[in-house]
Amino acid sequence: MNPLPSPRPRAGLACLLPAGVDSSAMPLLAARGLRAFGDGYMAVLLPAYLLSIGVGTLEVGILSTATMLGSALSTLAVGAWGHRFAEGRLLRVAALLMAATGLGFAGLSAFWPLLVVVLVGTLNPSSGDVSIFLPLEHVRLAAAARGHARTALFARYSLVGALCAAFGALAAAVPDWLVQHSRLVRPEALRGMFLVYAAIGLAVFWLYRRLPEAHEDAGKDAGRGAGSDGTPAAPAPLGPSRGVVVRLAALFSVDAFAGGLTVNALMSLWLLERFGFSLTQAGVFFFWTGLLSAASQLAAPVVAQRIGLLNTMVFTHLPANVCLVLAALAPSLPMALGLLMVRSALSSMDVPTRTAYVMAVVTPAERSAAASFTAVPRSLAAAISPTLSGALFAAGWISLPLVACGLLKISYDLALWRAMRRDRFDAE
């Protein structure tokens, strides 16, 4: 394997990259931040917008399911046929699709046309990234570093996403401000935020145009590995790592199904329905939980370096899920919010460590296939549960999805520890 190039002096925002990471990762971090900002306010506004145009709570769950199902299918397509195209080109196509999604929501209001848009678009109702962008960006990031530098890079990537999503959640208050200070009615103000989402897609497209093509950085791409003659390893389907990747994909699917019960759009709906939150209050809540999530992701590589990737994934996730169950059963608003804050401070430490773990367990040539293979089952599993939550909301069991989510995630943590504790793949 060829060594990574020696660090060069960095200027501007590139100095934010961890040591030992190639500067070509910077456009990906910037794009992640912009996308997360859009996702941050969309997750809060989506249920409010749908309710304002006469869509019921069950239909909100169905549309949330459709968004995640569409993401799963597009990610599956990338895993099956993406190797035929340049990664940079696929990312640019995805950015244009993001712009088209925003325009579609801004111009449509009937349920069935919106269902088509969410199926083929990039709208994300959750707190994490569950889109076609994910495997494509992960492969590029894995190529820019190795070992603990790679874990730090994925942590920085997750940190940028969490911070920008938090500020995006604050932007959910903009429609109410516009209604109070202009002649716009609420649905029109909400539609304006979808136009902003479309503009973000165009900005992301511009950032992806700054990425070097594969042939330009092949010589320095140590993260993808090299063949015996020193040339970079070409992407390949799963081979020697298939068994462990299948195990991880199955376990991650349980976690994703549970998480789909409480995606941010449904958590926002829970706050609106149970405690009568306004959009501004919900936005402030998601802002603070996003900041706590960001802080936890920044701490994740430090913790992982001391206790290992697997231990970090499991032993920070367990108490977070206990807090979620207790929050659902809490008798008062302050207690529920406090428990959800504690949960946010712990629940995201597994995000960068999980990604780094997957990249470490496979050979360099298998990384693209492994990223898609683990992402697709997660997206498919997460796509099923929002409809179930919507049905429970419609039946009046508004706290049951939170309880079920916490209990399933606790089961996942214990199963992951049992299945993988003998296999130590922590990257050096």
C-alpha cells in the first residue's frame, strides 16, 4: 500500500480537516454541512406543512416511509451499478435531484404527486443521513485517510452534519416569522423553505464540481489500497469480507428499523401532539439536541482510541436508549426534555465509529460495495417503521413508538456486542 502524501500547508477551511487527511475531503465536508442544514429544518417543517395542507398523521407516516424507501432503492442502485460511473458524476446527479425535490414540494400539494416526489427525491425526515449521498461520500472519505485519521475524519464529517442540522432546526422558525411580519399565509411561507432546499441542492452541485475525478487522485488514494504492482485497487464486489459485512448489515437493520420509529419528523409530530409545541419551540429543541449530538461525535474518536470502535458503539448507545424509553414514559415536559437531551449527548457516538468500523473490516477494494451493502438494508428497514408510527399516532398511542424504539435499540446493542466481540477489527 502506498503511503498517504505528506501533509501540505492548508489554507482557509481546509485547516479544519484532521491531521493526516488529504485536502480533497474538504468539499465533501462542506456539502455535508449544507445538506444537513436543509435536512435539519425539513425534518421539523415537513409534518407541519403536510398537516397545514390537510394531510393526516397516517399519511405523514406513509410519506416518511416513502422518503426512506426511495433512498434505499437509490442506494441499492448505486451499489449494483454505480461502479460503471465516476463517483463525482453520481454525486453531481444526486445534487441536481436534491434541487428537483425542493422544487417539486414547492409546486405540489396533493398527496399522490408528493408521494412520487419523495420516492424519487432526496428529502430526509430523520436526524441522520439516509440518502444516496451517503455511500458515495463515504468511499471518497475513506480514500482520504487511514487508521485513526480515518476515524477522526468520519467524526468530523458527522460533527459538521450534526452542527449544521442543529442550526437548520432553528431555521424552522422562519415561516412563523414570515407570517407575522409579512402578508404570507402559513402554507406559502412553508413552501418557501422548499425553494431554499432546492437552492442548497444547486450549491452542493457546485461543491461536487470541485472534487477531483478518480484518475486525478488515483496515485494518492491510499485509502482504497493498491495492488501488488502499486496501482490503486479497483472497486470490487464483496469477497473475503462478505460474512462479516452480512452480519453487520443484519444488525444495523434492526437499529435502523428502530430509529425509523422516531425519525425527527415524527419526533417533531410527537412534541406538537403531546405537548402542544410550536414550530419555533420544536426548532429550538432540535437545535440543542443537535449541538449535544455534535459534541458527542467530536468526542467519539477520542473515546474509540482508548476503548476501541466496538466498545464505543455499544457502551454509549445503551444508556441513550434507556433514556429514550424513560422520556416516553415521563409524566412531565421538563423531565421528558431532560431525558431526551441526555439521550442526544450519547446516542450519536456510534455514527462515526460505525462507519470507520465498516471501512476497517473490509479490504480496500470492497469498501464501495460494503458501504452500499450496509446502507441499503438500513434504509429499507428504516423505511418500514415510520408508517407504523403514523398508524400508532392516528390510533392515539403517541408514546408507544418511542418505547418500542428504545427497547429494540437496546436489543441491537446487546446483539452487536455478542456477535462481534471476538472479532477485533479496530483500525490501526
